[in-house]
Amino acid sequence: MKPGTSPRPGPQGDAGIAWPVPIGTAARLSGISPKMLRHYESQGLLGRVARTGSNYRQYSLPDVHTLRFIRRARDLGFGLDAITELLGLWQDRRRSSASVKRVAQHHLQELDRRIEQMQAMQRSLQSLLCACPGDDRPDCPILDDLGHP
């Protein structure tokens, strides 16, 4: 760790913080940028955020936990619609785990589809690279392929 920095508090390390906290602190504690925090707030992923008399945002510990949830879901590649659904399930103590599993299974199927597409692109590009002599001549199978409809 660099001198003058402190570790990012985790779920157990939040006790010594004076809540509520301003946007910069909430962003740092949740591992996202203030810009992304504002974006998630504008998308309705956070409940109503308290404001000071000067209209500065003030985030509570539950807000930071929600932001961490969102960050982790984004790290796993979930889109905003799925995150919205997962947040609703996370906050609903009467939820069924089957509902959560359904969302995760759908996302996994989408990831599998995207991986297959990327592997097909990789094979095509590899084939084009093998066909290109890479010499001083202007003929290039890569450009020829890109130029065809």
C-alpha cells in the first residue's frame, strides 16, 4: 500500500465512519467513481438520497452497501435491467431463490452466446491473418474481406 493511503473499508470496516458521507467518500467506499454513482442514482438504482441544506448528496451505510452490490453485479457483467431486478430481489426478504437463479441463468446463457460470437470472430481473424503475406505488396486479404458486403 502506498504511504498516506488507507485500505478500502469493507463491510466490517465501516463502523468507524461518520455516516452519512458525501459522494466522494461513498464512491471510494463502494469502489466506483462519483460519476458512476450519479449515473446509478439517475437510473433509479438507489432510493432517495438525503441532501444537506446546501443540496449536497449524503449517503448512508445502506446506500453504500447497495452501491457495492451494483459494482459486484457489474463486475459479473450484469446489465442495468438485470441489476434492477436483482436489487429488487435482494431487498425483498420474501423472494424465492428460484427467481434469483432464473436471472443468473439467463445472464449465463447470454455470456455463453457472446463468448461463442467472440470465438467465431477470433477464428475468422486468425484465418485472415494467415492469408495475409504481410509483405511490401499492396494486396491484403484482410482489407479485401473487410471491403466485401
